[in-house]
Amino acid sequence: MKQTTQMGLWPVVSLGIGSIVGAGIFALLGQVLREAGNYTYLSFAVSGVIAMFCGYAYIRLASAFPQAGGITDYFNHAFKSRFVHGSLSLIYVFTTMISAGTMAKSFGFYAVSLFPHTPFLSVNVCAAVLIIGLGALNMLKADAVGDTEAWIVTFKIAILALLIFAGLYKFEHYTPAFSVNPGFNGFFRSIGLTFFAFAGFGVITNAAAYVRNPARTIKTAMYMTLLIVMVLYIGLAFVIMNYISARQFYQDINISVTIAAAELLGPVGSFLIYTAAVMAFVSGISASFFSVFRITRSLAHQGILPDFYQKKLWRSGTWGNALSLLLLTLFTVWFGFNDIVNLSSLAYLISYLGVFAAAWILRRQTQAGFFPVFIGFASMAVMLAGFVYSVYL
């Protein structure tokens, strides 16, 4: 059946921002500040630059192969070994799903903080409800999901921009309320976290089959997404470092953005940031499901996953989608937040290293330049080695 064009530039950008700006700002930002301290801006800058190189590789691949499977299709084209491309594809699916679990768990932190004395309300209950509800939403058509993302992301960015503007307006001189000078391990742990905070932009390429001009739209959407996110991260890090005390920060590290909002904007600001956080987690999980549901269908078509991943259950959803939601819910409830974050960061680094390898192997078809791919691959390899050493060795 012929695919109907459904998505414009802003819905595609919204999917990218929605997939990135979730745990990245509202949960991981506190973790990054704890690890990187005075080098927080540098950590975000390094990861952002590497993400740009990775975005370049994605753009070249998406232009040459505009299929809905995205990264898994690139692996399929690049690696002749079924074991290699199948393993890389499954790693990417796994990491995208557990990153959604990270955001769901983060949503639970915020919900419990906002309603601390509500009976039967817990982090895991909130996470499970959000996963199941958004999973059902993403079994609708692609254009319905895209429109929802556009509204959510627009609202979220407006609130975050208000907080950053307030911080700049009241700024007098740079006097961070707390600072840490990280060692080698701390800095590389922060690099892994900040790249994970950027991770998710690959979902943009999954929309290539749903836009009118994939080459132009995907390129524009990729760079717009990464630049917007970089500005948001650096701006919010500046606000937290200058407007909350060390005691407040370490006491409420997972909701540090809302603490800063309360200091700058009062109770109204805190409420707005809580609202933006909920929007962030909703849009991030929704964008992740958009990617995973389409990738697993593509993998089933290739015979890497069982056929029930493309057997229709409800609307655009499959029996495999339902199984994925069940497994994700159990995983999120069972494992701790830090364990999920570290595992997600590691697997994302491996996946994106595979993207550079695919871009190099397919350089004739993609017309990718030698230096962007080589520099990106080398940088990613160093970042992966440093992260593994600092966390697991």
C-alpha cells in the first residue's frame, strides 16, 4: 500500500526534541552537574559536537535510505553478516526502550514529589501507568502522534525558555552556588551522561518515509533539534549552578530544575516546571515508542524478530508492540534508576559507533565525507572507552 505523506518539518523536529528532552533535562541534568561540576558546560559541548557528527552520518544515511526502520535499515544495508546487523539493531531497540523506562521512572520522581502524601502513589506505579498509556497512544496513526508531539514540545520549550530568561534577567555576576572539580573518572562519567542526554535524535530518521522531501527535511530537522537542545541544556545548567544552594541541590538532585524554578519564579514557576517535566516525559516516551514500534516491525519483516511483531493487534499496533510494553514495564519497575541510566548510556554509545561504521561502509551510496565520519567515529570510540573505564572498571 502506498504510504501517505503525513509529517512536516516541525512535527519531525518535535519528535526529535521530544525524544531527547525528557530525562536529559529533568532527571539527568542533576546527575551531570554532580559528576562534572565546573566542567558541566564543557561536558555538554563535547557531547553536543559529537552528536553533530553523528547527526551528519544519520543525515547521509537517511537521504540514501529513507525507510521507516531508520538505524536498523542502515545496519542491514551496511553489514552483510546477519548476526552483526541483527545484534546492533536489537541493541538499539533495547536501549531506546529502556531510555523510555528512564523517563518513566523520572516522571515517577516528579509525581511523588508533587503529591507526597497520596495513598498508593509510588514511583513505579506512576511509571507503569505512563508506559502503558503512551504505548496505546502510539498504536494510533503516525500523523496523530506527530501532531501531539508538536503541541507538547512547543509548550515545554516555552516554559523552559521562561526559566532561562528569568535567570539571565536576574543575573549580576557569575557566582556558582556550588562547584566540583571532577577527576578523570568523574568527567568521563559525565560525558557518557551528557551524550545520553542528547541521545534520541536518531528517531528523526524514522520519519524519513513520512515526509515529502526526506533529504532536505531530515537534514534541517536534525540540526535544528540538536542546536535547540544544546541551548536548553547549557541555559538550564547555568540556572541551576547559580540559583540553588549545594544543600538544596544534593537533597533534591533528581528535581533540581524545579528547585531552581521555585527560587527564580516562586510557586508559580515551580508549578510550571512540574508541568513542563510531565510534558517532557510524555513527549520523550512517545517519541521513543514511535521509533521502537516501527523498528521492530522492520526487524520482523527481515526475520530477525518473530512474525508477531508485525501482526496487527489494534490500529497501527502489533502483538509485538504489546509484548514490548509489558517487558518494559517489568524492567522499569524492577531495576534502579542509576542502573538503567548507565546501561542505557553504554548501549547508546555502542549503537552510535555502529552508525559511523555504517556511514563509512556505505560512503559511496551516502556520499558521506571522509573527515566528518572519521572524526566522529574516533571521538565516539574514545568516549565509549572512557565511559566503560570510569563506570565499570
